[in-house]
Amino acid sequence: DEARAPEAPQGHVLRAAMAEAQGDESPMRRSPSSASQSSCGRASSSSRRSLSRRMARTLEEERRKLLGVLAGCGGGSPLRGWRRELDPNGNLEVDFEDFCRAAARLKFAANTDLLFGHDYDAATMTLEELSPDEGELFDRLREWVAAEHRSTQAMFDALCTSAGAEAGTVRKLTRQEFVGALQASAFEATEEQCNSIYDCCDYADVGYIQDDDVIFLEIDPRVRGRELFKAKACNLDRWKNAAAQEYMHVVRRNRDLKAKGQKVSKDRNAPRVWLDRTYEQLPAVASFAKYDRALTSQKDAVGARRNFRTHLVKTYGSEIRAFRKTLAPDGSYGYSFMNLRSYCNRHNMHIDVWDLWRGLDRDKDGRVNLEEMCTTHALALASLKRWAAVNSLLGDCAKIWRSEPAEQVSRERSGTWFSEKKMLKGSFCEVLRRLEWPRANDKQALKLICESLDYHGCGVITIQDLEWLDRWKPPEWAFVEADPQAWAEMKALLVKRYGHPLVAWRKGLDQDDSNIVTWLEFRTAALKLGYPRYSEAWRALDSDLSQSISMGEYDPGSADLLRSFRNWALVNFGSIRQCFKELDSDGNGSVSLAELKRACHKLPWDGNVQVLFDYLDLDGAACHNEGRRSLTYNEIAFLDSWTSEPTDQEISFMDSADIAEKKALQKPRNAARIAAITSRLVTPVEFSLSRYRSSEYLSRPPDWLQRSAAQRSEARLPAVGRRSLPRSASAAALDLDRPS
């Protein structure tokens, strides 16, 4: 019968033999017909049983040999070697092709027909087929995870909580913590089995495991594949962020070296120049470049404004005189961008007009006013205007000219009085003292007043200058002094209405999400609150007289919170839009507080998540009528374009870096050559015209006639008398007499 049977693979023979050996019936229970049939095939049955026993022994030897090789690769743990060499994804099975590649890499010769062909699936080999005890252990563990925790993430969080891991940090479990937490749970396993599970999870032998190391315990293959893909994508993003951080560190280090005037060192581990384009496409690097461009733009604006003011002071004596004579000559107390560009073209100024306009138009209203360009002069003028308006003897500034003290001072100093012409600055200051102006003894205030009213820069003031001051309508904050108590009262009203300073900033003050609050926005918010002393509060906030209030000036703590979250989002996701997509795990177009907390715990952020959520959730709307608050992208989109104002230290640091870079780009010159040229230029010429016209000098033959013939031929001059030479030759001879 065995000879007549068709040839079959060795695995099928093994399966048939083992099945027959396991299903062999007892001779006492056989029927007569079966007994006669079995007597005919008794020889073939005995041969099959002997074959099955021999192949079973060979299969066990192959398994032990393979487990020994895997234990050597896994540092003594076969499960770690299984994950490391055969099953890195944690599917608990290995394909035939993958096994062959791993066997070739490990130089391991195995009987693949026995290892893969003893069951009805010769394409794969599972962990249970190789080691039934470990396979049964992981099957029980997967079922327990699905029944008790529903997900591997919940199981890992429960183990971390049982082990006492902190919630605000990146959660990790060491071997001791994992084994202790797993034994304390409801899962039935010995300490040796728990150590085997840990070895299978920590197959890289890093000393701890994280949540992505237990994803392979998910029982649903579709969920397991999706989570593994997310983990790989997350690891790739982490690698990109690490590379971006390294690249930005190199850029900052090179900038620091240039600022100190040192040579940029070339590190062998630094990113190569030809990879700059690749790095610049990373989201974190793009965000860093965006902030760097904003910082550079701010620095250029500050530098252009500084150079423009230097030009005005050098040309007209003061900024306000230039403002009155050329920038706003029509008495409009302000000028537009077209006026500024026309002025720069007329004076041939090498300044970027757009940078200059950004530096001058601080409140972004499209117009530069007197108080915006010359703030200190405007405050002094407003003080004088306010005093003259409330003075019962005057009523306006023009009446200072016709007052009795003005006539007395003029007659005392000049002997006469011309009320229709002019008054000296010293006389005007004395008039203000006699009229008892409160700031008359302040030399700085008197200097600002005289600079503002002296239109021609001749040291005189006319009545037209005072009438110009009367027509000016300054803002309300120019008439008052800073009062911190007023700002404290107004801030208390804002917090009382909106609940938190951040919410008050977005809802009440900064309604256009520009991180800048102008005077008009501040005044509108104060009128809505019904607070009358908003001018004093504005002066208390705008301490640098920049005509605008930033988040840092309004509430430094809230500004740090918002800046910290924005930097966290840019570093981990590249942009606010991508951050919102990653936070929206269920894809419903909104982010709940739980999703935000989960992300901030997974990628650790040390800010207050609840306060941030309340600040960003302006409308407090529910998510799809589920009764829970949520954030939409429109509520956090302003963070993509929101940039914090660079500090003066950053701007001065960039200025020093630019100066050092310009010095480094200058070509080195020969010091000896420069010294020789300098000494030759400072040495006086011995030739004098009076000496040349003297008879003694004319009677002496020139030096070129006293030279030898060879020297004359080299000089290419004719050997004749000096007086017979043409005019050009005589001039050449005189040049030869002069020392070089």
C-alpha cells in the first residue's frame, strides 16, 4: 500500500502519520470487517507510527535548536530574540520568506519542512507552534487586555497608575515596576511568566517600556495595524523634530559665534550645506525661520527708524521741526506713506521705505501722527496746552503772546515790544515762569517746548507757532500721567466680566487677534465697561510710549502660557493647523478638553491645560450637541500668525551679529603696506615755489642732467638743456625732481 500511494510532501506525511497515531483505535473495539482490513495494512500502520515518532523527535530538536539561537540573540530570552530577529512588529507569527532571510543572516540551518509543514498552514509559523507554553500565555494576555481594559493604552495607563508613575511626565515602566504591577492586577501569571512578557515587550533591551511597546497585545488585527502605523509615524515625526532641533541649534550657535566675532567652527556632525533645503522644509525649521524673519523685520524697522531720526536731527536740528516743515507742512499733524516715500526720494535716502514705515506706524492705522513720531515733544506740548486751556487768565496758548508778563519780559530784555513779530526762546521761558506754568522749572520740558515751537531753528518763537499748538488735538492720554491704580481697577473689571485675563484680552481688548491693542481698541473696551479713567490706565500700561500694548505688557503670565503652548505645538507638529489635526483623534472637526489633556500628557507640556482651554474656547460651544465643550480650528488659527514682539536684547544681539559679519567679510589688508602709504602721505613735499623761482635754483642744472646716459635712456628724456625743452618735458623734469 505504501508503495502504491502517491508521493506527498514530507509535511503531509508527518501530519497524516501523527493524526493516525493520535486517532488509532483499540483492537478490542474494532469491528470484524475493520479487523480484517487492519490485518491487511498492519505493516503500513506500524511503519507510519515509527515515522511519526522519528519526525516528532526531529521537530522537537529543531524547535530546541531554534529557541537556543533566539535565546542567544535575545541575551538569554527566547521571546526577546523572537521579537528582535523574527517578529519586530509583534504579530506573534513569522512568514516563510522572513524566516529564511533571518536564518541566512543568523547562519542558522533548519528543517523548514518540519517547522512550517506540521500544520495545515505552511506559509507562516506562529509563536504557539514554536513554543506552545509562551503562545498560550500571550493568547491569555490578549484576551485579558480586551476584556478588562478594552485597549492596550488603557492597560498601560492602569499599570502605570499601579506602579505610581507621574501623570505629567512621559510614562515609562521598568522591569521591576511592570512585573509588580502585572502581578498586582487580575491577570494570573507567575513571576517568571511576567518577566517573559516584559522581555517580549522590551525587545530592544532599553531598560523600560512605553505605551507603544505594548500595542502588539491588541487582539483585533485591524486595530493593531492602525496603532502600529501611528506609532511608526510618531517615531518618524520625533526623529524629524530631533533633526530640526539639531539644525536650529547649529544655526543659533553659528550666529552666536558671529556676534562674538569668532570664526564659525565646522563640526563633522553638523548638517551639511547641501542638506539645508531638506532641513528648511521641516515644519519646526520652517516655524523657526518664520520667527527669525519676523525678528529680522522688526530689527530692520528699528534700524530704519533710528537712521531716519538721525538724518532729521542732522538736517533740521530736531525731529519735530522736520515734522512741521517737510513731513506735515500743511498743518495736518500727520503724514501718510506717500508723503514719507516722496521725502525719501527727494533727499536720496538709502533706506527701505517699507521698513521705515513699519517702524514709524506702530498702531498700524496707515498714518503717522505727531504724538506717534515725537512722543516726548507731544507730551510736553500737551501739558502746556492743557494748562493754558484751564488757566482763567489765558484760555489758549495764543494768549500767552499778548499777556502782560510777555510785554514786561520783552521790554526788560530788549527795551521794546513788537507783538506782531517774534520773541526769543529765553524770553518765552521767562514768560512761562512768571505765568507760573507748573513745569516752568523743568529744563528738559522747556527745551522740548522751545524745540517744538521754534519753526525756523533760529531761537525765536512767533505767535503763529502758538496758534499751531492751539489747533492741535492730541489724544486723551497725552494730558494725564500714568496711574497704576487705575489700571488695576480696570483689570479687575475685565476679569469680573470675562472670568480670566486671557479671555478678557481676546473678547474685550484684542478683537482682531493681532496680539496688539491700540488706543482706539483700549478706549472702546473701557467705554463698554463704563470705566472713566481709562487714559491713566493706558499710560500705566504703555510705559515705553510705543502707542500699542502687547500681551507681555498686559499680562506677562498669560503671555508666557500662550507662547509656551504655541512653541510646543510648533516643535511637535510643525504648525497650528497640523497640531489641530493630530489632536482631533475622532475626526469630528473639534478638540475636546480630554483630547487636549491626552496630547499634552503624551507629549509633555508643563502648562495649565484647563486655563488654556478656557482661554481658547471663546464661545463655550458644545461639540455636536454632546454636552461637552470643544475647540474649533477658527478659535486657535490666530496662533499660526501670532508672533511675540522681539525684545530689545534680541534686536541689539542681531545688530552686533550683523556688525561682526560685515567685519568678517572685509578683505584683510597688508599692514606694512598701509603703514608705508600713511607715512608717505604725512611726509611734507620738499619742493617749494619760492625756492624754484630763486636764481640759485634756476642756475643749478636739474638732477636729470646730472644722471648717467644709462639713467637718461631709462628715463627716456632728451640730453639737452632745460630751457630748450618743450613745456611738457619741463613739467616731467620737475616731477622727477620731486620725492615720491
